[in-house]
Amino acid sequence: MQEQEIIEGLKNRNNEIFLQLVDSYKKKIISLCYSYTNDYHEAEDLSQEVFITLYNSISRFREECSLSTFIYRITVSRCLDYKRKRSIKGFLTGLLNIYREDTIDHDNKNYITDSINNLTEELKVPIVLYYYIGLSQSEIGNVLKISAKAVEGRIYRGKKKLKIEFEKEGYLSCRNKEMI
């Protein structure tokens, strides 16, 4: 089904299309929400709020960006609201899912999480959207309302800071160097 058909179906309150959309985005949205909450049940609740917001706001979608960008904007906005309301640290814990359980031990995960959490919000968000969610730099630019070049610069600066920190402490194995 083409994106335009999906948008029209959503605007016409076609529940079948909405459920298909939820099914195709659910895992990524929960994972992104988890990176803010560090609690799976909270992430599920937050993702439900995202889909409710999407359902209620689709009529105002002006199609200036892709539907996926619109969904990620809603998600990031909801997550930032959650973070502000609860003052929770650990924004990028979900990013650690990139590393498989068998390739990195608990202490290293904690160190990596702490290093990522020490990045500014400006650098964290593009990194998680790029490496974890898999958005392009252009899509991230649309979500954050900045240019793709600005996104590229933020990702570069964030990776550079992480690489320096990881190398300093010897946590950057050959296997994980390509990520950074």
C-alpha cells in the first residue's frame, strides 16, 4: 500500500489501516520510548500514547514530511515530555540494544550507557535516531527541524566524543569500532 493511501485511510478513520500501521511501527516506537524510560512497561504505555496522538492528530498532518517522520516527531515529543515530567536519566539505554548480549558484558554496558548519557541532548538524539532507529540524516533533520548537514555534524561530534571516551577507558573493541 502506498503512503498516500495509508494517510487517506488514517484520515478516514480506517481501523484496519491504523492497526497495520501500529503493527509495522510498534517495535521501533517501543524501543525508542524505552531509550527514554529504561522501563519496558513505561515504554509500552508511552508508545500507546504516541499512537493515540497519531490517531487524533492525523487530520492535521499537512504532508510536508513523510508519515514516518511525523510518527517519529510525535514519539520524540512524547518522550521529551515524559523526560521533563519525570526527570529521568538514561535517555539512551535503548541504544545498547545495538550490542548483543553475548558481545558485551554488564559492566561494559553500564560504562557505555554512562558515556552516552554524558552527551548533550543535542548530540544524543541524532545518534539514537540514526544508529538505533535507522533514520537517514535527512529524516532526522525533518524530525528535529534542522538541516541534514546539521544532523551530520551532530552525529560526527557525538561519535568523536564517544570514541575518545571509549578508547581512553579501553572499552572500544575491534568488533565495535565500526559503530563509532
